Amino acid sequence: MRKIIGILLCILLIGISLAGVFFFVLPTFVGIYNIGNLAGLFASVVLLFGTVLHRPLFRLLKYFWKYKAGKISLSVFGGLISLGILLCLVLSCMMLGAMHKKPQTAPDAMIVLGCKVRGNVPSLMLAHRLQAAERMLTEYPDMICVVSGGQGADEQMTEAKCMYEWLIAKGVDSDRILMEDKSASTSENLRFSKGILNTQNITDNIMLVTDGFHQLRAQYLAKKEGLDECYAASARTSWYLLPTYWVREWFGLVHAFVFGR
């Protein structure tokens, strides 16, 4: 029975690691390379080889465990791995909570956080954010909207301008859309958008439109910028991109918590 359980566990771990390799390699076919798929791919490959070669690996660990220095090194390494896994689980739970944070009353304004523009049209991820923004503007007809995003070196127009034109084409009244077109990061998105909202006497009860995985960091940085009451209008993330961006967000959150930006 014990042997059967061991075999089943090995099959399960091999399946998980192969699925990880698939999901973290897949975004590279659409030109996405970041710390999310690199870290995820590395962990998946380590898990795969560790499972396939578990017997010689256990013998090697047993050998090192006989020595004091080996025990200390393995204990420290195991502790760090355990803390890392725990951190990822805690961050994931916080991310899930943030992406479903809803306002108790009708929001006064909405900030749409920018994303990649391809030519003069939104990228897939930005299009999903704009679809979420359009839904919120329809649901709350008195709410104004700030579209926030500057122009990258490889973009033909500012993200704000692209979003503005997309929403106008969908029938949104131009009087409801304000443009912030200077920012180059999430912190700047929120800081510069706050300045625009201050001219409208709006300081809280604000919806943040971004991908669900990004909501926790956006809300945290918004609070750092003095926007205390912010809520989630989460855009859909394509299934084949979600694992990569979810892992990438762990690194982004640690950076935000440590450096405040």
C-alpha cells in the first residue's frame, strides 16, 4: 500500500511539474518574458527532476545529514523554502481578497490603469481592462473616469489617449473621461490621477480598474498616495497568461511592501 501511495504521489508531482512547464512556457510564444514565467519555469523544472530523481537525491541528502555542517545547511535551506511557500500562499490569499473588494455605495470616480498599446490599439490585456471600465461606467452613470498611462518607447501613442479613444468609440460621453498621460508606473498612475481627481474635489470612494492579480498592489500603492477608499473593478486575464502574471505579482508585491512603490 505504501509503495502504491508513493507511485501515485510521484505521478501527481510529475503531472503538476509538466503542467507548470506548459503554462510558464506558453506566454513566450506571444513574446512575454518576465520574472513570472522564468521563476515558474525554474520551479517546475526543479520539481520535475526532483521527483524523477528522488531516490539518488534522498541518498545524497542522507549523506549530508550525517555531518553537522550538512544538517545546518539543509535545515536553513529547508526553512527558507518553507517560508517562501508560505509567503506565496499568504500573498495569493490577499490577492484574492483584494480583487473582490467592492464599494458599499456608488463610487465617485474610477481610475483605469494603463497597459501596453500595440500601434494605435490596446493590447489584449488593456482591452480587457477597458471592457471592465465600460461595464462600470454603464453601471454607475454618474461616475467619472480617469484613464492613466503615458507613452512607452515602443508605443505610437499614450496609453491614456488609446483608452480615451476606445471608450469614446463605445459611446461613453467624453465629459466623463479625464486623461492622465504622463505616468510610467503604477505609483505614478495613482499619484498623477489623484492630482486630477483633486481638481474635481474627489478624494476617496474610487474604483481601480486593472487585472485581478494586480488589484492588491494597486490598492496598496493607492493608499500610499493618499487614496484611502479604493475598490476593485477587476478585468479578466487570459487563462494562458494568468499563471505567469500571478507569479510575477508576488515579486511586485514584495518590492512594493519593501520600497513603497
